[in-house]
Amino acid sequence: MCEWGTHDPWTWAEGVAHLWRTTGDIGICWEKAACKQEWELGVMNILDLQVGLERHAGPGHWNDPDMLQVGNGLTESEDRAHFTMWAMLAAPSWPATTCGR
């Protein structure tokens, strides 16, 4: 489900969807200041927004911090860290977002 985490879907969406976005759109950037578009968030900004959401995730109901940007222009070290952090979050890994711009 995509409503960009605006209405805290992790608190109510388990009976409606199997996963829900927890943030706005991710950019190909590590920090928001380096993003090309004003509406984009960086990998680390999105990671910071996941604090405390882990208790709302489990089999059949997952937090989705948006797609991986691995291979899209980050450095190799950033790609590896990004992939690792999303794996630690047990985040569904999509190659492209279904509700992005």
C-alpha cells in the first residue's frame, strides 16, 4: 500500500495490505542534501525514519522503506551498505517503486 507513511499505516494497515510504505520517495542519494529533487529522501534519511517501526513488521505484514537504489548511481560502498541496511530491516526489496513519480 502506498500512502508514503503519511497516516502511519504501520499502526492500522495489517488487515488491509501485506506491506505499506513508511516514507516518501527515495532518491539516488545518501543524504537529502545531495538529492536532485526537493521531494526525494536519502538512504540515511529513510533509515532514520524506520526507528521503532520494527515491532509492526512480521510474516504477512511488512514495512516498506521504498525501493533499493543499488546499481543506480551510488558508490559501490553505498550500494553495499544500502542493501545491508534494507536486509536488516527485513524490507521488501523492489527494483522500482509502484507509487513513485
